[in-house]
Amino acid sequence: MPPVPPMPTSPPPAPPDAWRAAAVALLNLSGLGLGYALLRRWVLMAACWVATAVLLLVALPADAAGVPGAALVGYAALLLAAALHGGVVGLRTRLSWPARAPLALLLGVLLLAVPTGGALWYQDAHDEAVEQALLDRLDKADHLVAASGSRSFTAAESDYRAALEVYRDLARHHSASRAARRVPDSLRTYYTTVGAAYGHQDYCGAVEPLKYLRTVPDTMPKGQLGALARWPDDRLATSLYECGAQHLTGGGTDWDARFGDLLNTFPRSAAATKVSPAVDAAVQRAENAVGGHDPCTAVERLRDLDTRIGGLSKSTGDADGTLAKAAARAGRSGDAGEYACGVDEYKKGDFDAAQKTMEQFVSDGRNDRNRARAQKIAIAAEVAQTLPKAGKQLPTTASGGSISVTVKNDSPHDITVLYTGPVTGSFTLKGCGDCKAYTLADTLMVGFKPCTDSGRHYPQRTISLPVGTTYFVHKPNGGSTATPASDTAKLRPGYIYTECAYTTQTLGSGY
């Protein structure tokens, strides 16, 4: 009996069937490994399920970030490999069910709806997640603006800029989103919050935020702001004027800068028309203050107004010349007020300042009606620095008197003789050519009397003075280091008086 052949280890391969191969490939594209299931390749089917489960774990729940690109590429490559491999295997392998390949192919086509529908659902979920993320960004920006409203603009500026960057990004790169449609409302709140100082009538505090808001249209998409683009203009013009006016009235130092900004930025605004009247009024107030209790401060104010208004006129064009006229008036009034300042300093006993002020006034105001008396006050102030009692009375322009006083110079130096009392004046005497400075021992000798050497010709001058006390100061000229000497003369009728100037280590005098 012939031997029985061994049983085959596996079924013989089926005849090639392209429809069957296509059906297995399509069924594997579903991501569920159903093609492998029909071929009874359970391990490979399980691998497809695991890959799909991993993708679902990565993708769900849907968020704005979406599925990582590497995961999508890897999963797509795996599906493609499963389809190709399933097609190759299915070409020669019979299906466990259904028996006909066309039916399996139809089932594969129908099951493609599973990944397709899942992808569409995921896309919708992802789009909604993106919308929510954008809305969250918008809400955070809105909250940042609201919180910044309670702080100063300087402290909150960086937060305002951060919020604006969010609005800009939403409007520019996500214009179709729900968040972008809310940006105009957020911007209206943004403007009113940043410019809130204006609503509180804090005009100086409103200037910088309003200037900042005028830069916003340069950074936002065109047409996004609408009327907001011009919202700060009138408010800024008003703030510049009001802030400048407050500082002008209150003695601030930057009012001219505020007015300059106003006139250069908004020259045709209603606020700009108020600048000239405001500076005219300031000049008038300073002029009136010259006659008040502190004329020196008023003079300083007029000088400052002259400088600042003049600078404002040059920097803004000053088409009608009103600012230049106001500056010139302030300058003239300051020059004229210098006399009142010097008188005030003299009366308060500040003789050094009074002397300098009156000498400057004489130098500057040669045609002023007070020039002659200012010269007298300057002399009296210099005398009073050595003899304070001389400054008790304000000198007049009176001159002459009934008593002769001769002043001689027994000094090798030229001297200036200053005197004040019922009358005030000064004159110079040349140095005595044959004279020399006395030693301290000479002045201590019994009978020491300068100006009594009959062999010398002493430079001298005789003046007429009224009865009363006259204060003399003799000061050396020509850079001499000798200090001024002084004398107080009580003049009485019926006497002839002589003043003698001489030099020791200091300049002495007698009569």
C-alpha cells in the first residue's frame, strides 16, 4: 500500500483577486484593522487598534494646539502601511467573511466614513477650542486694561501695550474669529480707560496717555478704530492748554512746552486761540505784582515770562505776532520794575543786593524817570554796607546845603568818596603824589593828624551839605587791597568841616 502524503500546514493560497486586495486595503484605512480581521490576522488588527487608541489619547479632548504634527504623520504612515500590507496579503488570501470580495469592498468604502467623520468632528472641536482660546486671550487683555485703570499711566503703560498687542493680533491674524468681532468694543473701553484722567479733569495727567493713544492707529489694521482714531485729538488739545494755563498761573516751569505742543500740533483748535490771552494775562498779573509786597519776585517773573514767551513765539511761528508783543512788554516791565525791586531790597536791609540791582537798573534804563534816584540809592546802599545806620532812610534826589565840607586825600591811591544822609552823592579824588601810607605806629603817636603837612598839595574837593548826620565812606580805586574807611559826621551850623582820607594797612579817615 503506497504511503499517505502529509497534510499541508496551511490552506493553499487562493487565486489572486484584485477586488479582495482592494477591499482589505480600504478596510484597514478605517484605522480599526478590519481588513486584517477578515484575513484572521488578529495581532496586526490589534496593532491597528492600539495605534488608533494612542492617537485618540493624544488628540482628545480637542484643544487649540491641535494634534502634534509628528503624531498625525506617524498615524497616516501607519494606516498607509496597513493598507498596502493588507492589500498584498489579501491578494492571495481568502476572506473569512463575506465570501464575495465586491461586498467587502463596498463595506470598506462605507467604513471610510468613520475616519472621515471623526476628522470632520475633530476639526469642528478644534476650531471651537481655538475660538475659546482667542476669547480667553481677549478676556485676559480686557481684565488687564481694567486693572491698569486704577494705576498711573506711567506705571500701567507696559500693561496697556501688552493688551493692545493682543487686540492687534486678533484683528490682524484672526479677523474671522468671534474674539476679533469683539475687539472694537474692547478698544472703546481701552481708550476711555487709558484717557480716564481727562474725564477726571486731571489735565496734566491726561497729556501723556492721550499722546500715547494718538499713536495707536499707526499700529492697528486700517479701519479697525473708526472714530476712535480721532478720539484723543480735541481732548489732548484741551489738556495741553489747561495744563499749561495751570502751570502758568501757579508758577510751573513747563507751561511754555505745553503751549508749544498745542500750537504746533493743533494750531487751528479752539484751545490754541486761548494761548495768547493767557500769556497776556500772566504778564499783566506780574506787572501788577511789581507794586505789591514782593516786587523782586515779580521782576524775576517778568524776566522769565520775557524769555519763555519769546522762545514760544520763535518755536511756533507766531503768525500774528501777539506772542512777540507780550514778550516785549514783559521785558520792558521787568526793566522798569527793577527800580521797585531795588527799593524793596534797600528797605529790607539787603544793601548788597540793593546796590547791584540799582546799578543794573541805571545801566539798563538810561531814560527812565527813576534813574537819578536809583543812582543815589545805589550809593547809599554801598555806604550802608559799611555803616548800617546810613540805610535807615531811603535817599532822595536832594542836593546842596549850607555847610561846607572839604575832603582831602592824604593817600597815594585814587579814592572814591561816598556820602549819604540828608543828601547823597559821590566823587573821586586823585592820589597824593608826595603821600605815602602811614604805619600803624604813626597813627598811634600823640598828636597824629593827617592832611596837615603845609608843604604838600593834597587833592581835595569841597561840597555843601545840609545840617544833620552824614555818613562817609572812602574807598580806594585802582585795585588797591586797602579796605574802605568810614566816618559819621554830625554837621551843625556855623562850622567848616574837613574830611581827611589816608592810608595805613587799611584806609583811615578823620576830620
